[in-house]
Amino acid sequence: MLVCATLFWAGNFVVGKFAFLTNIPPLSLVFYRWLLVWLILLPFTFKEILKYKDTILDNLPLLFFLGFTSVGLFNSFTYLSLIHTQVINATLFNTAIPAVIILLCFLFNVEKTNKFQILGLIISVLGILSIITKLDIEILLSLNFNKGDIIMIGGVITWGVYSTLLKKKKFTLPLLTLVHIICTFGLICVFPQFLYEFSQGQLIKIDINLFYILIFLALFPSIGSYYCWAGAVSIIGANRAGIFLSLIPFFSTIFAILFFNEKFQFFHLIGSILIISGLILSNKKTQNT
């Protein structure tokens, strides 16, 4: 289940790149992807939404921000970034999400932070800098960063905010129902983005490519990954499951090399080592925690 979840999430980046290469507007893709997810889930969650309506209404602000940060911002940042950067870069940045979550949990006083987590965070940030600067000091000094890399960092931060907010959740909803509610609020946030893109003349072409892309995105990274991940975590626990997140850049890199002739370069290797080392250090416990 964990391998399937990470494989599907890796496919999201590859299909997002393919969508750009076939002239599918990124914000329109986000809107139609989650609209299809919403329609697919509705028959399965309608009764549950009515059953838990009081819980939903009591927690509207939190649910809105969960939808805004995940569906509304993270997905838009991801597809926009793939216009300007490699699949390999975008997925490697995502390995730093746990470090961002640690920082945000500390800032929002959600969880206590130990010295190993702070050190791990610093090392992970150095890994990110290695990738966006390509280990070239001139790029750092001139601040001449790749636009797509900067956009993807925005995506990493928004997913970190989403995950931090999720930790503050005190109520319980069935998994598919929670995904459907988050999807609903996310669509409300994505719709103005879609209208703006439409007003700029970026029209989505209805063809067989769009059909296959939307079906894949709706069924696999949107529903399949969430379901497989939640099921696996319930069996082996979150800590052991978290290790498998490293499979996302592994799968994505293989796909990027095969389908888009991207190259895994030395700065990717150094950045990966630093980020993963930071994550390992972040999971180390102190005697006082």
C-alpha cells in the first residue's frame, strides 16, 4: 500500500509535466482534477456528510484552511512550478516537507522541538539551497534562481502549513468524507484562479489526452494515494510509513529520466543527501522529550 501511494504521488509530478507539454493550462488542470474527484466521491460520502454535518459546521474555519492550503495552493504551486523546472527538482524539494512541518509546529506551538530537529532543519535547508543554486555561488550571490524552483518552495511551505493544521484537528471524520470536505473548500479557492486563467485566454482543449490525465489524477494521486497511505499508517504506524516518502523522488526521477530525458546531476545528489540526513536527524529523540 505504501509503495502504491508513493508511486501514485510520483506520477502526479510526471503527469503535471506532461500536461504542460501538451498545452493544458495548470490552474485549469487543478480545477478540473478536483472537480472530478468531488463528483466521484459524492455518492460515497453524501450520507456521511449529512450524518456529521454538526461536526463539519463547528469546524468550518479549520476545514476551509485545510482545503485552501492543500487543494487551493499546493496543487497550483506544483503544476505552475513544472512549467519552469524539472520533475526531479520539484520532487526533491518535497522531501524537505517534514523539516518544514517541524519548523511550523515549533512556530505555531503545536509540538515541542528538540535540538536534533533544529539541526536537522538547518541541514535540510542547506540541501534545498544546494538544489536551487546548483552548487554555484554566483547564482546565490546574484539571487538568479530558477522561477519554478521558487514556486515549488512555496508549494512545500503550503503543504507544511496544511500538515501542521491537520495536527491541530481535534475532531474525527471518516477519511473519504474529510477528503471530500477539503476538496469542496479547495474547489472554492481554486475557482477564482481558474477564472483568471480563463480570462487570460488560456483555454483548456477537450481531447483524449485531457481525459486520460484527469482520470489518472482523480483516481490515483487524489483518491488512491490518500486511501493507501491512511490504510498503511493504521497497520504499521506513521513513523515507519514516513520513511517510504523517500520513494516519491526515487520513482519521479526514474520517470523523468525515461520520459523527459532529464538528468540527475551532482547538485541533485548533494541536495538529496543533505535533505535526507536532515530528516534522519530530525527523527532522533532526546532523553528529555
